[in-house]
Amino acid sequence: MNTAPAIAPQPDKIEVQSLDYFYGTEQALFGVSMDIPDKQVTAIIGPSGCGKSTLIKAINRIGEISNDIRIHGDVRLDGASVYGKSVNLVELRRRVGMVFQKPNPFPKSILENVLFGPKLHGVKDRDRLEEIAETSLHKAALWNEVKDKLNKSAMELSGGQQQRLCIARALAVDPEVLLMDEPCSALDPIGTARIEETIEVLKDQYCIVIVTHNMQQAARVSQSTAFFMKGKIIEYDDTEKIFTTPAEKLTEDYITGRFG
Amino acid sequence: MKLGRNIVGVFFEGLCRGCALLVCVAVLAILGFIFVKGAGSISWDFLSTAPSDGMTHGGIFPAIFGTVAITLLMIVMALPLGVAAAVYLNEYAGRGRGARFIRAAINNLAGVPSIVFGLFGVGFFVLFVGRNLDRVLQTGLLFGQPAMLWAAATLAVLVLPVIIVTTEEALKAVPLSHREAAYGLGATRWQMIRRVVLPQALPGILTGAILSISRGAGETAPILFTGAAYFLPRLPVTKLFGAIPMINPLDQFMELAYHIFIMATQSTNVELTRPIQYGTALVLLALTFTLNLGAILMRIRFRRKLRRA
């Protein structure tokens, strides 16, 4: 399965086109171009501060809610710019779900967390909501653990469960893309393994982009991998190729642990 | 060297402890003094009847009624306004020059002496707003005179900074990660505020309400010219549609803090009314405490709900 060429049998879901990204005056991304295929997992690796989180936060434009940002270049979703004037941010973020570095469930019940998105978007029918909750929690492999305590606080779950709840919450609005920003960095090995299993199941239905500084994780879960350094894309290829015969010296040095 | 440092440490710990103790002693002394002096005049009659014999005998019921009514009216006016202002400042205004100017204005408002609020209340609410309402609505002299409505409005302006500042602190405390999560699910800014930020900030907002109730219920100067009455032979109540009893916000009212003030300064016989003054002070303290307790219980309930559900 991993031998399929990265650039790719599936049509490209996301196209990043010579993207420069600035926080105020500080430039975080330099001319990044990257086509991300649908229905597979694309990993982004690189040392801290290399711009990997910035890149995925540029896709659903969540990076700009707490920072003054400026861009050159473009990000396209299904061929349409997400930075265009007429772009509806609400619709964009419904289509592009996100799971954050630290589990961030709301201090509400498990059920309210999962249904937060659907309720925002006006789903009122009780049966429909129940159905959404159950399928989303199933997809995030959490249903069996929480089905008897849906009205308990999400804060009572373990870190790993909270993160899967956040995945379920993101899936509940029926997104097309799932962005994951180091989703396992706050979890123990068991929690991490469960998330990776979940990703494995989800990749057939979604375009998943995962940022990770865990190279084994990238190797395990992804089909394509991009290696970033200092805001630039160094190498982007089939995951297998990146981890066995990288074209760039820098990539090789990084994945063999010579720095980073 | 080590010993020297230890001595300094012990000395400052002792100093801080002493200061903390001093505060407790001061509070207890005030409460104890008022309790000892005032407890003797407390009786059911004192709490349930109106003053009599030229205010030298009888009870303080109208003042209790007036205090509760005006405090509630004040909080009903101030809370929505203050919370809305804080939401604007924290969620919409950003860090621009406009926001800085508003913040400076609020801080200055907090420093204005309460008697100035009283004069502002007469000038703005009674004479400007009230008289103009009368002129426009052709109501003769209905709004343009001191009344509970204007006194409560004046108090509301007085406590506005307290509510805005505490609410803003509570809004700031809502983590960015929760805001990001809401936006990430496609929430609009208002949906994010309404469904994520405000519920989490509610306990903090109630703290602001508690503080302003304590502040407002004890104030005398702002209501001095705007609606408080020396003596009122009736309660400020009316019947809505001639049937439903309600507080009449256009009537004047008696109030506990003001009652203490006039009893101590303008009574026909100050010495004779001394026990009434202490009794009134005790009732005022108890009443503020009760109003606070209600708000604190509400806050505890919301906190627990946040943690659990």
C-alpha cells in the first residue's frame, strides 16, 4: 500500500501555491508549494519552528484568529482559493476540520462536545443529532468507551480519550479535510497508538494532513511526507522513499537523527 | 550569610502575617461594634413597620424594601450594559487606539467620587433625560423628577466599571484553545462568544455582579438627589394595568444607607435615634451579605456545572 506513488492516483484536494506567510513582519513560510492528495494521509515533519503548524493553520485560516498575518501566494481547496474575497470562513472551516496539539474539549458533556458543530450549523432534529453523535464517536473509535456516559463531562476523560473526542467533534460536521497538528504530542504511547489506529481507518474517507515531530509516526501512518526546515519545503515525496532513499542530504540527516 | 537571609525571611513572613491579621481585626471590630450596638433594636416590629413619631420610633421596613428594590433595578440595568461593553472590548475592539481610549475612560470612571455621580444623576438623568421625556411624551412632570429609576440608573453608572473590569478578566481567562476549537468547527465570532466564551466566563461575571451589589447597596451620595426620600408614608409600589402589583420605578423611595445618614445628621433628636441608626446599619450589612450570598451560591452552582457537565 505504501508503495503507491505519492503524487498521486487521487486528484489533489489541496494545492499550496508558492505560499509566503508572515506573522506581522516575521516570515514563517517561504514559497511553499505542495499538492496534497485526497483520501490519504500526508505527513509534515521537521524540527520545531520550521513552519509545519503554520502551514496547516494556513489551510483552514485558523492561524489568523489570534495573529496579524499576511500572505503571498495561495492555498486552493478543490481548485478554489481559500483566501479569495468571497470566501466564507464558516463554510471553509466546516469543510476543513482540525484537531489541535493539546486536546481541547469544551467544559461541557461528551455529547455536547460532539454535537457542538452540528448544532452551530443548524441541525435540530433529535434523531439526526443522535445518529451524528454515534457515527462520529464510532469513527473516532471512542463509542464503546463512552456510550454509557454521554452526559458526563468531557473533562473526566483521559487525555487520549479527550483527543479522540476532539476528532469525533471535528468529524461531526462532516468535513472533507482533517488537519491534525501534532495530535499525539500530549499523549502517552497507548493513547498515541489508539489515535494512529483511528487515522488508519479514517484515511480512506478523508484527506488527512498530520503535522508530527515523531518520525516513526509519520512513517507509520502516512503515504506522503513533506520535510520542512526554516519555513521551506526541503523534500516532498512518497513516505517510503523519504524514509529509505531521501533525495536531499538535509532530509537524510534529519530522519537519521543527526539534528532536530 | 545563610542565617542573615533566614532572619530577613522570617521577619517579612511575620510582617505579612501581621498585616493580614490586622485586616481581619479591623473587619471584625467594625462588624462586632455594629452588632453589639445594633442587635438590641432588632425586632420583628423594627423590620416590618414604618418609622413613626417624627422618625424617632418605629421600624425601617420601607428602607429595607427600597434598598432591595433599587439594588435589583441597578443590577438589571448595569449587568447587561457592562457585560456587553466588556465583550466588545475583549472580543471585538482589539488593541487599537479606540479600545485604549475606552479602557482609560472606564478606569477614570472608577475613580470618580460618588457625590459627583449624584450630581451627574440629577443633571443628566433627572433634568436632561427625564424632563425631555416629559416634553416629548407630553406627560407633564412624570419623569423629570427624582425617582427610583434615576437613582438606580446613577448607581448603575457607578458600578459599571466594576462589572466591565471583572467581566473582561473572566473573558480573558477563557483559553485560546477553546476559541480555536469553536472557530475550527465553523463557528462565527458571535457563536463562539455565545456558546463557548460566555458560559465559561459566567462565574467571573457573577463575581462582578456580587461586587457591584455590595458597592451599590451601600452608597448614599449617588441617590441623595436622584430619588431617595427622607420619609415616605407609602411604599413605592403601583399596580400594573390596575391589577398586578409591582415596584413603581417613578416613585421616590427610602433606603437604608441614606436612612442612617439622615438619622445621624438631620433627625429631630439624634441621640434618641442612635439605637435606630445602629440597628439600621446592622440590617444594611445583613442585607448586603444576603444579596451577596445569593450571587455567591449562583456562582458556585455555575462553576460546578462547568466542571461537571
